[in-house]
Amino acid sequence: MSAVFAALNQGSAITSGLKHVKKGEGIKERAVPVEKPKEPKAAAAPKAAAPAKPPVMSHQQGKGWTVEYQVKQQALEITEAIVKETVYVYQCTDSVLQVKPKVNHITLDGCKKMSLVFTSTVAGVDLINCTSCKVQVLESVKTVNIDKCSGTQIILSRDSLDAEIVSAKSSELNIVVPGATDADEYKEHPIPEQFVSKYVNGKFVTECMAHTG
């Protein structure tokens, strides 16, 4: 206790051995670091629309016609071709093409709201990845292949009623045929899109889905 009283008797000298701390000193070391809010990233600029490709309508003697990127052309015509040539129509929109001479084969690929009127083909007509397209044959066609299309209308002539219509992965397909006589109206026939398969006698039997009512 005598030592404690001796220290107290020193008065102000008791604090002489302490380190002097300036105002604000040590606060920085004790403060919790605060993260600065990240600046929002600038929105990416929208991609510019791809420039429209120039329309093409060219003829290569002995091979056939190429019709591409036609838009809102209502009077496209092919008047010269030989039987062994083909016609290839690619990514045409809202247009009408008439093929007057008889050709070997006609293909519509990736077209929208395209109308094709042709006289006759040797092999047939193909529609691939098309939307809302119409095809009319004036004389004869043997085969019409429709693959991955929607909203297709095929108008057959009386001479082409025996044509084979082959469709796959397609919807809203309608075949229009002439009436019993030339005085009768054309009649539209929807092609089934749904099928029912049943296992019968060791094998699957597939039938068209019939809708009534």
C-alpha cells in the first residue's frame, strides 16, 4: 500500500510515462472498411438489323432458275426454260411467281406468304421451312413434298388429282381440289396433323386422329 500512495503523491508526474494521442489518431485503424458501390455497367448497344440482301432472279442455261430475296413482288414470271431445268426459290416474302414452261422440279425454301403458280413439272414440287405459302398447278404434277411448313395450301388441277402429297413436321396443310364438274366449286381438304398408334398383334398400327363435332 505504501507503494501505491507513493505513486499517487507524484501528482501530474504519474502520467509522464504515457504516450500522447492526437485527436483522431487510431480511428482509421479501428474503422471498418466500407466498399464503394460498383458503378452499373453501361447497357450494350442493340445490334443493328442485318442489311436486306439484294433480290436475285437469274437463269443458268441447262441448269435452271434461281429466285432469291424477292419482297412484295406480285408479278414475277419465268417464261423461258427447258424441261430438264429446275426452279429454286429461296427466302422470298409476300410475292407471286408464275412458272409458265414445263420444268423438271420446283423448290420453295424458307419462303413466307409466297404464291407459286406453275403449269407442269416432271418430278414434282418441294416446300421446305415455308410459312403461309400457296401453290397452284395448272396442268400436272406427280409429287408434292412438304417438310417443316405451316399454313400451306396446295391447289390441284383436275389432271393432277392422282398426285402424291407427302408431308412431314407440318401444320395447317390444306389441299384444294376441283369439284365434280367444271361448274362446281373447289373443295378444301385439311390434311391430318395428329396420329394414334396402337400395339396390335405384335406391331404398332398408326391411324389418323379423327375429329368429330
